[in-house]
Amino acid sequence: MKIAVLGAGHVGPVVARLALAAGYEVGIAGSGDPARIEMIVDFLAPGAVAQTAADAVGDAGLVVLAIPWHRFPSLEPRTFAGKVVVDAMNHWPPAEHPLGTSEEVAQRLTGAHVVKTLNHVAYQDMEPAAGRAVGFAGNDPDALKAVAEFLDRIGFDPVPMGPLAAGRLLEPGSPLFGVAAHRHEFETFLKEQS
């Protein structure tokens, strides 16, 4: 399966490296012409291919959104129809309205199967994944299964959080955000929230 990583800043290249090490083919896109990020990709994620967002997503089985939140509205929604989309983005500063980023992503990317994960781990703490627990939330059972398998294969311990709305529990301001929590801590927190 090919992985498309949108974002060549901090998080994107780390996810790309982890995916490459796990044997995935990886296309990575920044904003604009792929030639602008070729040297960055060659240095930070050797083996990944710098592409336009449309080309990276086109033949990918799973797409990771690792772009700054303010750039999300520039994405073309039709590109993502039928795709499993990992939302690894955060509002900065944290959102004051009730919807989490993933719920907004799902509203805009109609037809995509959105799963919230990886946003709560600092990029410098992702590598090596070393069995670190990561929460994931979504509404589509097949997408959840695909993302859990991806997370496991790149070295994380995926902990199901529930429906997409539960992804808010992984966002800035949550006790799970930016913390190296173990599976039982995720599960305890979930029980306390229910």
C-alpha cells in the first residue's frame, strides 16, 4: 500500500521515514511545486518521492494530513473521496468552538474516511515509535482497521478512542496531548470521560 503524506515540515517527514522503514511506498507533498521540496525529502525522508498533493493522494491507500491547520482549506476536497485520511493536524491556538479538527476535516472532505491520530505526539517523540501508545478515533470501521494496522506496522501501539468526535480528547488542552502515556492511561482516561 502506498502512503501519501501531505506536509513536508516537522511531522510529515517523520511519518514518511517510519512508513518507509515499515516497507511502505511513500509520496510526500508540500505546498506548490514538488521541486521545491525534493532536497528536503531526499535529506529527511530518503526513499520517499516528492509529488504534488493530487499525485501523492491519487494512488495512495492511506493519506496523512500533516500540514498546518491554516493550510487545510486550500486542499481540493474531491481529491480525497473514498480515501482513508489520517488527520494529524491541530488548531494553534486550541480551538474555542466545539468541533474537533477531524470533524471539520470530515465535513469538508466529503466521501473521505477520516481518522484522528498522531496529532497528540510531538514530532521529536515519534521516532523511534518503540511501541508508544497512540489514540485513534473515527466513524468508519474499515478505515479504523486500516489505520490501526498502519500504526502498528510503523511501530506504535494503537488505542481505539471511539467515534470521530472522541478525537477531541487527543487535541491541545487534553491530558493526553503531548504526553508519553501508556495504553492503560489512555484506557483509564476514556473510562473517566464516559
